[in-house]
Amino acid sequence: TRPASPPTPRIGTTHGPPAADPIPHTPLPRHAGTDQLLLDIADYVVGYEIKSRDAVKTARYAVLDAMACSMLSLNFPECAKLLGPVVPGATVTHGAHVPGTDHDVDPVTAAHNFSTCVRWLDYNDTWLASEWVHPSDVVGAIVPLAEYLTRVRLARALPPLTMKDVIVAVIKAYEVCGVLALENSLNQIGVDHSLMTRVAVASVCTRMLGGGRREVCDAASQAFADGAGLRCFRHYPNNGTRKGWAAGDACARGVWIALTTMRGEMGMRLVLSAPVWGFNDVFHRRQELSVRRDFGEYVMENTLFKVAFPCESHCVTAVEAAFRLHAQVVHRVDEVHNVTVHTTRSAVRCVDKTGPLRCPADRDHCVQYCVAVALLYGTLTAEHYEDAVAQDPRIDELRRRMTVVENPQYSADYLDPDRRSVTNAVQVHFNDRTSTSKVEVEYPLGHRRRRQECFPALEKKFMSALASRMTPNRAGRVFEQCVDPRRFDASPVTDFVEWFSPAPAPWLLPPSGARFAGEAHARDVGEIAARDPHALPEGGGPSDDEDDAGRGGDAGVVD
């Protein structure tokens, strides 16, 4: 017989003692040989208590901003054609809706559809670090899964999940995704950041399904085992619409992994550090993934919103600077000799593009295109990336006269965790050797240092998105429901999703917590019990154990 091998030591950095697990779970022996990063993610997702009021407030706006981006995307046929069940006509008993549509699909498909809508216009929030990710992609997975769980719970006469439960899950998913991106640059290797989204979704959704540390650890390992895909679809010559649904693909896979893990599928405890075949050796140049910051609420507090216009995040302050120069340039376009854009090294690598731009997905990731439109039109919307506007010959002429250069100080401030600036400067030079002033913008409107301006502007963006899909009266009522923190937190997830449905008007339906809704629900429960006495728990109501298990027993969140 083969002699027993000694236990494998833990891999990676060591953090402080884990928080107490709020629900019973199968203990995970530390001597069994498990990658430390998996253990840290599991400890955080299961045991961490959200304490930051700033994080909770920002999370509410993050969810509403994701809904706004999704509603706006539905106005574009190229996005809408990707929605709905994979097999036309397929139905489910307990599914989840794609907000703003009539599609009622399984939670995996709903995660794909909703996240695709959130991401399609490149208008959702972002996280700029060593890797560039979009944390709000996770909202597209968490909300459908929460709706699915709520529908199952209501069918069993259990209390629904509320948007407060969603806020806790969203904050934790942001943190996992963003902290992984702080020190680990997958784009330097040529692979895509959607891996980090998949890990965050798989971990948090497993917890939502009632998993403990062991299950979360297993789910995270499965997400890492999928590896990292190419990011060629984000760069010339392969730029295309896949960047609009890549996040949806990662979120759908994360939800599928969570559901599969909760059916008992095993994980891989050394998925990162295994020699030759592990993630580090295959995808990360034989280097360990670096996590130097403890998981907390840092990412949600510092996330960067895109408030006034859609474009790639590294371009935002360049566009703001160009807006200020619009009046000086628009009547002298034929006299422009050169436009100089001073930016960061990351922007040069990501959005400095020359040559033909084939589609909207290509144009919104080109700093020269975005700045040219801002100088010519004084505004920038999703429609400016469409072919009708792109045919304006002045845009390509300005692009040819544009120079993008790195400013080393901008690059240093970009990576400074205390500043997290995204500085750009724009200056226009004319043929008569005159020039405009050099306009520099350090922090975009969506930055944490501009939150007092940001939150009212996000509300305006949200209202505008609602008005694009609803009558003014209905949009106003939905807006009032969403911007009231107490009403938002207390809303059952099913009610929240219903507010955005095409029909019927949601305010005509009694809220789930109302007296008449409770009476109606009691009648439904009686009908279910009459048809199948075993469909409900003994006594017709939830037990404390079932309630805790169904909610996942997450640590609380401050009001």
C-alpha cells in the first residue's frame, strides 16, 4: 500500500481569525490542505458582518444604477435579441424574471440575461486597479437568484427575501471581485477579468442558497477551475459585441456552480497552488494570486459610477475635459492642428485605438472617438456610438489629429489606494499656433470624492431610464418606491422586480407585507395544502430552522 503523505500546508497570506459562523455547518479542517485564498473568501462571505453605513447607502445606489443600465439597454435590438430562454418556449415552475421584460426563465438564464443588460452599454460602474472589472455585473446574478428563492419560499409559506438581503450579498460580491482585482493584472497576461466576476458570484450565491464555509470554498474552487478566457474580443482586430455579454456568461456560470455545489458536488482544495495543473501555474505565470487587503467594505465604498454618459472608464475624465472645450473648438474644427490627450498607462493600453472602428462596442472603448464626439457635439450618449453618428467625417478627421501620451504622475496616482484618481487632460492646438488651455480633470463625477454630486445625478439617470420604458406617471411612482431607503430595504425581492415589469402597473398590486396581501397569501397557502398536504411544512408555516437556512443566515447589516 502507498504510505500516507503528510498534510499539505496552507498556501498564501494569513489574515486574522475568522468571524463566528452564524449557522451550523460542516467544519473545514485547516490541516486538510486548502488554498488560503479559498479559506479567506469563505470566511468573509459566511461570517463577515456589514458595518459601514456608507457601503450600505452606496450599495442601494449601485443596485438602482444597475437597473437603470439594464432598462436603457432594452432599447437596443442587438441586446434584446439575446434575451429569453435558450430554447424558445421553455417554461419553469419557479424561475426569475428578466427585469423590464416578460421573460420568466430559470435563475441561470436570468443571470445571463440581466447581467448582459446591465453591461451592454458600458454604462455601469467600474473598479480600476491592476485589473479592470465592473462589480455591478454581480447584481445581474444576485437579484434573479434572490427572486427565485423568494418564489420558492412563498410557495412554502416562508417569509420572502427582501432587498436588504440583496444589499448584503451585493456588498460582499463587490468586495470579492474588487479585492482580487487590486493586485492581480490578468490583462497583462492576455486573459479576461470575467474570472473574478465568476468567483464572486459563485461564492456569494452559494451562501444565498444556504451554504456554509465548506460549500463556499468548494464553489470558489470550481469557479477558479474554469480558468480565464481570452480577452481578444475587447481589442483590435476582434472588438465586438461579446464584451456586452461576457459578464452575463460569467454570472450565469457562477449561479450554475452555486446550484451544483449545493447538490453535493465536490470542490478542489488546491485548485490554485497545485503544481503544473493549478490555476497559478497555468494562468498566472507560476505566481500566487496576491491579496494584501482584508475583505471588508472597501470596494463598495470606493466604486466608480458612470453617471452622465456611457464610455469606457479610463475615458470619462477626458470626455469631461472635452466638454469644457466644446464651445472653443466646435466652430474651428477645420483649423485644428492637433489634440493632445494626457492620460494614464492603463488608458494607453486599453483605449488608445487608431484605425477603423467596426461597431459601437469598438467605439465606446476608443478614447479618441469619445473625445472627438465630446468636442463636436458637447454631449455623449449611447446613440453617438451607432453607425448614423459614426459616419460624420469630422470624427475620424479629429481622431487622425489626436495624440495620446502617458503622464507618469497620472499613472502613479491611478494606482495609489488613497487617491484612486483617473486623471486625464485635453488640449487643442490650432493651425495659427494658438491653443486652448490644458483642461485637467482628476476625479470623474462618479468618484467617491464627488459623492455629493454623484448621488443626485444617479437619481436623475435612474429616472431617465425609467422614463424610457414607462409612462411618466408610472415612472414617478417606481422612482418614489426605490429612492426611499426604508421602503427599498423592506421590499420583498419579488415586489422589487415586479415594479419594472412591462405590465401590470405594480402599484395596483398590494405589497407583499400589506394586510390584504397577507390574506390573499393565506388563501393561496390553503389551496396548496388542499392539493398536496406535503407541499408545506408541518403546521402550514415556517419553522425557525427553515427560515434561517433559507435565508442563508447571513450576518446582519446596519440600517
